[in-house]
Amino acid sequence: MSESTILPIVAVLPLLSALVMGSLHISGSLRGERFYALVGTIVPVLSAIVSIFPIYSVLSSGRALDSHLYEWVSIGDFTIDISLRLDPLSAVMLFIVTFVGSVIHIYAVGYMRGDDGFGRFFSYFNLFLGSMLLLILASNPILMFVGWELVGLSSYLLIGYYYDSEGSIEAANKAFVLNRVGDFGLMSGIALLFVSTQTDRFSFVDIAGGLGSVDSATLALIGGLLFVGAIGKSAQIPLFVWLPDAMAGPTPVSALIHAATMVTAGVYMVARFSFLYEEIPYIGEIIAYTGGVSALLAALFASYQTDIKKILAYSTMSQLGYMFIGAGVGAYSTALFHLLTHAFFKALLFMGAGAVIILFHHRQNIFEMGGVARRRADIAIPMLVGGLAISGIPPFAGFFSKDAILVHTFASGHYLLWGIAMVGAFLTAYYIFRLYFVVFTASGDDTGEESLAEIPSTMIWTLYILAIGTVVVGFAGVPEAFGGDFVIGDLLSLPDRVVAISHTLEWTLTLMGLCVSVCGIALAYLIFVRKSIKERNGEAIYAQPLYEALYIDRLYRTVFVDGLRRVSGWCAKVVDDTLIDGAIMAVVRGYGRAGDVMAGLQNGSVGRYAIYMLTAISLASLYILNRTGN
Amino acid sequence: MIWNPHFFTALAVFLIYIGIVGLAGRKNLFVIYLSLELMLNGINLAFVTLSRARPDMDPAVIALLMVGVIAAEAAIFLAMIVHLFGLKRSVNSDDFRELADGRSR
């Protein structure tokens, strides 16, 4: 079996198992958990194992694998294929999605134990994974869009998994609607791209070839519209409000959304279209500044949250901001490198948070927890690894990738952006260690020595897999200044903008970044462990606005939700009742009147009937005379 | 000369008008029947006049055919009147208005 025939298997397996498990669950013939747990985890693991061969082949040779399945649309010369393509970029993504996805699947078996909808959950979960695989393996934007939409659908299903809770349903709807806003941009971008490039086969390779004939204003518009799609999917400002609410779903769902699938799709899409964005660097600036503002604001919001999952949610938004900074300044492989490391440590953090939530009987407020490190060191150690990684402490993965982005930003001359990113890095270290110290090391005075819940072992050892990954993957991108050669950049072979920077300067920048992270950790330590600085949470005048994410969510609610409701109410009262009903009733009454008139004619008097007949005959005769006469 | 075709045509039209007025205005079935006969005879007269006015026998043939048809029609009509009288003991057309709209009675 050659490598290219494996591709469709990798993509189709999870979708197929989702279908099988979904139908079995709906039919109600299989209620036990064992079957679903077995199929639901074996399929992703199988996908991960099988995909090793094509990934290795692509990354070692640098050549893309193509797997043409069949023609979908064929109109004249123009065809859209269902075909999969594995190039180095999608190979790296495939590795992230299948590997991290599999680990999260195994973890979910423990987390979801005893839930009524076990089969439903794993059906959705596999659908999610399959959609993401379709998205990253698609060889043309149309098929990618199909995967993109399927990802949106499955996230909707999973966020609204607890369908009996109103908050879940609302969060699911919100995620779906906001993604729709982004999808509109993506759809228009793809359509415009199609119209302006005029390729026969609308594949990424053809588009890259046909780009020369497009003028730069159109390209800028296309790039901007595609980025709107990425904003929606990757929860950047201004379309981020769905991400914190999406925490209403089960924790493994959050882990999957934030690490392997869904939010990374936006970054992947920008990297996929890097050949396009290279033509229009000024759109790249917009991308970079959107990312920068998102990174900073999200880090600020995260510093004031009390819900453990919301802290991590804003943290993801912040880290995605870093990826967009990288992609915006032209360091696509650096952005992808950060995506890779982030997938590991964010999945790790979410899974650790899930374990803590179970531990404290499904409470999520970090100030109601405490002292986990003393009692459950087996959870605290992986969490600490994840926290150090996201803060950018060597040798953990986040250090290399975040540092690479910061250095590249500085080297390409975006000093303001670099400053924003540095402040964001400081806050990142602060908020993650605020979480860590409060939950794990603080004594937890108001919780006392309450009994901690039992945790299934699958939820523990999966943490260690990712913790090891978090330590290891960073070395895929050791920069030249440290004696490495940024392997991942060579593997990805994306059109990175080259920047020249001396090793001394790079060393200095790295040290500054490290300093900032250590300061953040130290501040968190002083506030939450030594309590030498009084904790100002909830007291400062800016705490409440930051806790509510600058009221952006409330603003959207007032303007869009309530506004729409008001317009709908007006339509229901005025337009529907008066205008439409009025028109219909006028017609109805008209028929009634006309009926009365006609009924009056039919009065049974023979003489009257005779007159009608004669009148009709006379008129007919007149008509005939008129026609034949002249 | 007074017996020219114009006179006969005018007479035919006059007969038809009398028939129309009788048909529309009177209620007695016999009178309605007579009015119909009157109109048919008016038409017959018009045909015969036409045949004389231009040397052509076709209208006269039609007129003769119509005499036959009218005779048959008379038999059917009289039979219907007898039957209707049997139904309602009346020859007033206003008594036969079952098809009329109830509201405008």
C-alpha cells in the first residue's frame, strides 16, 4: 500500500466511526460504554499510527503526496476534485491533529465515564477529528471549506453537548453564529479568488500559479476576506466572544477545540495561503496587529478571570494572537511552530484543568480550590510543565516558539508590535501562574480538607504523554543562535520572509523575553503565595471591566441580539399584522364582495336568465360580425 | 312598393323583439314558449326574405329545415310544460327556482 492511498483512510476512518457510533447510539441498541470507548479511541489512534508513514515520507523527501479520489464537479474545462494532498505544512498539522487528538480521546474516556450520552459524545468527537483532517488534507479551497464548515458544526454539537442546560445551548448557538460571520468572509474570499484567478482545477497549487494575473488591490481584498474567516475560527478580536462561552462543553471538548482542531484552523488557513499573503505585506500588517491586540487584551482578560476554564480559554485566544503576529510579519513556519507547541501544552493544561475540576466535584472557580500539589502531585507536575511551557521558560516547548516569534517581530522592524507581545508574554506568565499557585500551592484555607473525588487513571497517564511531548517538541525549532538550525522551518518550506539579525541581538532579545516571563511568575508568586502584595482582584476600578472582557460581549448582545429581537418584534407586529395580513384580508374580503354580486345575478328568475343568454349571444354575434365584416 | 325586402326584414326584427320582451318579461311558461316560437318565426321570415332578395335557394332550404326542427321542439316543449305542471301544479316560472342563490330570494 503506497503512502498516498493511506490519506483517504486517515481522513475517512473517524468520519465513518462517527457515523457508526452515532447510528448505534440513536438506535438505542447499544447502551454500554465499553464499545464506544473502544471504537472511539482506537480509530483516532489508528489514524495517528497509519498517518506516520505518509508524514515521514513527505517530511523526509519534501515532496507532496497526492491522492485523487474522484471528480466532484465538472463543467466544461473546469473541474473540482475530491482529492487529498499532503504537503509538509499539512503533514505537520496532520501530526498535531492525530497525535494530540488521540491523546485527548483517550483522556475523554476517563472524563466522560458514567455520562448518559457516552456514545453520542464519542460520535461527535470522532466527527470533529474527521472534519479537521478533511480540512487540513484538502487539496482545494472548496474541499477545505467543507471541512471548515464540518468543524464548525461539530464544535456546535459538542459545545451544546449538555443540551438540557440553557447556558450550553446559548454558548453553542453563539459559537455557531459568530463562526458564520467569519465564514461569510471566507466564502466571499474563496469566491473572489475563484473569479479572479480563472484556473481550471481550483486547487491550491493552481491558485499559486495563477496568482500573477491578479492585480494587487483584488489580492488585498481576497487576503482580507480570508482573514475575516480566520478571525472567526481562531477567535481573534472582534469575533472572540464565543470562545470563553464555549467552555460550557465538557472539558475534553475544550481541549480538542483549543489544541488540535477548530481554532488552529484559522492559523493553518493563513499559512496555507501564505503564497498569497506574501504578495500583499500590508494585509500582513493588519493580521499582525489584530493578533497583537488580541494577544494583549486576552492576556489581560485572563488575568482577571476566576473560572479555571475561562482563564485557559482567554489564554488560547492570546496564544493564537501570537501565531497571527508570526504569520502577519511573514514568519509562517514560526507561527506553525508555535501552533505545534501550543497544541501540546494547551491540551495538557486543559486536561489538567479537567482533572482538577473532577477533583473538586465539578467546581470551576479557582478560589474555591487549593492545595492540590500537596495531595495530588501526579496532577501538579504535568500542570507545572504546561505552565512553564506557556510562560516561555526553557527548555519547554513554548520558550522556543514564542521566542522565535518575538525575535522575528523585532528583527522585521515591528518594534511596537514587539512591545505589545512582550507585555503579553509578561501577562501570560502572570495569569498562568496565578492559576497554578492558587489551585495547586496555595493552602486553600476556605476549602479545608474536604475529600477529593476519585480520578480515572486514563486521565492521569495521558497527561504525562503530553508533558513529555511538551518537553520534546520545542527542540524541533531550536534557533541558529543556540546552535540549532530551526529544523521545523526547513521541513515546512513555507515562503518565510527572511530577516537578518545578529546572534548577539538575538541572545539579548531572548534574555529579555525570559526576564519578562520570570517577572510575571515572580509577581504571581508574591501575590498568591507570599501574599506580600495584597490581592486586588475585584477591588481595582479596572478589574470588573477586564473580568467582563471590556463588556464587548454585552455590547454585542445589546446591539445585535437585542437589536435583532426588536426588529423581529417590529416585523411581527407591524409588517406581519398590518401589511401582510392586511393585504391578504383585503383580497379575502374582495372575494366575498365579488361573490355577493355574482350571487345576486343568480336569482332563479327565468326571464333574467334569458336576458343574460341573449346578451351573451348578441355580444358574441357582434364580435363575429366585427371579425368577419372587415 | 311596400312589399319590398326591407319591409319583411323589419317585420322579422320586430317579431324577434316581441319575442325577447315576452321571454324576459312574462312568467307564464306558455307565454315564454310562444315568445320563443315568435322569435324562431321571425328568424325564419328573415331567411325566406333573404332567399327572395337574392336569387339563392340556400336560405329557403334552411328555413324549411327549421320548420321541421321547430315542430319537434314544440312537441318537447309542450311535454316539458305538462311535466312541470305535474310537479308543482303551476305554470308560473317563478315557482321553479331551486337553482337560485338562497340569500337573494
